[in-house]
Amino acid sequence: MRLKLTAFILSPTMKRLKCLVTGGAGFIGSNLALELEAQGHEITAIDNLFTGAKENLKSFKGKFLEIDVSHPFTVDGKFDVIFHESAITNPRFGDDTEMMRSNLEGFKNIIGLSKTQSAKLVYASTANLYGNGPTPMKESQAPQIISVYGESKLEMDKMALKLQNKMHIVGLRYFNVFGPREQAKGKAASMIFHLMNQIKAGQNPRLFKHGEQKRDHIYVKDVIAATIKAAYSPSGIYNVGSGVATSFNELADVLIKVLGKHLQPEYFEMPYDPKTYQINTQADTSLVQEKLKWRANFTLEEGIRETVEWYAGHVPAAHLSGGFPSN
């Protein structure tokens, strides 16, 4: 497999940044902390370990602190950039009041810290706030809220837009991210994670009838590259997706091929209210290409192959589940 450069490596002429990564033991946060460290930056990672896992940071040499940013907190050090990945991200979390409180209070606390330290702020938003709006989804289109999760991220985006002329603040609307280190997310893990585990166990992949729903799947390495570029890019809110919509049937075919199995999808009725479920997602990536000079580097199959290889070498099969995602 050919190697791909997903971000730029720190050169002798570039400043070594002091970075804070919230949600640093989570799926995206741990991949981000490890990549930033590999590039030569000084990293402090914080996480309340609600959906994160210290195992995700096995090779991490920076500072780790168990902190819940949704409550008042202090952290030693002066930071150049704060990457805010911490949030309750499961659209079916079950406690709407707590989700809204945690996500918004956490963001307010991080904004306050960024202002105090004059630090750049890059935070995770979501494509969930587009709901079942028209595709490809553009940053300028009207939100269509189908979950409190999406509502909380929309409120964060509104706060960011009011601040974009006063500080460096970038929101990234991640689409359907997949890849290594998402096993601790449980039901909220990606569809690729769950179907991969079903197929690896010799089970037919289970899809909602009739597998025609579509998703914009984006490999986590591409997401990390975009997130790091955001620290050097203009304030604003940008989509981070592949720009390609893949049907559930097509996704199952790719996974079956990569895993070398001879299986067929099994279809079942979707258990969720259609009003709360995104039928199709696809990013319009024209703005992020223009402003961040970024586009997805991995094809879906390439990302899945790397993901399968990573799990084979890092996570015992007994620790993986074969359920179905909650989003």
C-alpha cells in the first residue's frame, strides 16, 4: 500500500506549537493528538473518559489530564492552538437536557480559555445539522435540525460566527468519519465499524431496507489533515467530507471485498423515526478546498483497508461488536 501524506510535517522554519486537544482520548481526538505529536508539536490532551479510552493514547508521550470541560476547570500551560473535539456526539444519547448543557457549556468554557490565552480555536461541528436537506450539502444552506445533538452544534456555530472577526475560530462540520480508535464509541461508532465487525465474524451485513440510503464516509486521517490545516486557515465554518455519497449496498460490497468474504446483505426495517434519521449525506467541499486548500486524499476502499489492518493488529476481536450504529 502506498504511503500518503495527510498533513504537513513540521519543518525547521515552522514554529513548534503548544496545543491543547479536548476529547483527546476519543476517536478523532486521539488520532489528532498523536498526529500533532508526530509532527513535532507539544501536546496536552484532556478527556473525561466518557466515550474515550486511555488505550487510544498508548503511544502518546505528551501530557494527559482527566478533565470534563463542561464544568469549570483549570489547565497549566500557555497554548497556541486549542482543538476542541470533546462533546456528547451520540444523536440518540437519551438525555437531551444534559447533551445540550454539556456541549454548550463545554464550548463556552473553551472559548473563554482561548480568549484568555489568545489561542487559535478549531472545533468539531457536524453535518448532522443539515438533517435531510438537499445534497450536496453547502455551508450556506438552511439547517434542518433532526436531533438535539445537531441543535447543540448549530448553537456552537452561531457563537463562532459572532466571534470570527474577533479571534481565530474555525468550525469543521465533519461528515461520517471512520477509522482506527473508534471502538470505545459503542453504538455511536460509524456504520463502517459495525458492518466490518459483522462481516469479520462471518455474519451477513445487516442493512436498513433496501440499502439505498447514502452516506459521505470520510477517513479519519483525512479529517485530521483538515483539522490541522484549520489552525492555519481563515476563520469560518467548513464542511469536512469526501464529497462522495455511497449507498449502504455499495458500502457492504466494498467491505465484503476487502475482508474477502462471500456474504450477502440482510435487510430489516429501520427502527428509528424517519424524521430523526439522515437518509442521505454528501458534502459540498468547494469552500473547504478554497479556504483550507484541503480535499480528501483517501478513497473509501483505501480508508477501509487501512482500518481493517489497524484493528487486526491492535484490538482483540472479543472487544469488537457487530451491532448497528445509532445515527
